[in-house]
Amino acid sequence: MASEPPKRAGRGRRQRPAWPSLEEQLAAAGVIHGSALEQLIQNNQDFDMLRPEEATDRLGIPPWLRVYFRKQHPGGDYTGPGGGYPHLLSDIYEWMVSHQDLPQGDASTGGATSGQ
């Protein structure tokens, strides 16, 4: 009597990636409670914008920063070995963690805030 081959779990379905929780992301960055960085991370949790394989790549760019970047550059090509992100983005992440309370700025003035 021949047995049936084992059924593959998730065959034909896209498996939902395991993204880190908000708390895990805040802890990983050492975020100061109430900081501008905390708010930025909270506002960029739309991980459906990302490709599933980005959950396990080794680019060193947290998912919230990828979402933020994609919101700012919606027409980008997010494929290839670097995911379509500039190499500088990981350096920007380090800078953001070191300067958590700087104001976000006004995009119409190139990011600078007016002193008025």
C-alpha cells in the first residue's frame, strides 16, 4: 500500500513574515521614551509596504526606517541585493539613534525648521 506524500505546509500561500514588535524595535534602538525618534518609529509600522524577504535580510536597516524611506520615495525600485535602499541609510539610522530628539523639520524648507 503506497502512502501519500506529506502535504507541504503553506503550499501556494505566501507566509506572513515575522516582523519585530514595536517594543522590540524601540528596545533594539535604545529609544528614549517620549523622544521624536519614538514617535517616528510608531508612525512607520506599515510593514505590508515591504517585501516578505526583508524581514530576514542582513542590510542592517530596521523595518520602520524602510517604511519611512519608501513613504518618502514611493516610486523607487526596491529590488536587488541592497533592497533598493541607499547604502547611507544605515549610517542615517545610527545618527538618528544618537540624536533622538531633533525636530523632524519642514520638507518644504529642505528639512530645516524656521526659527520663527
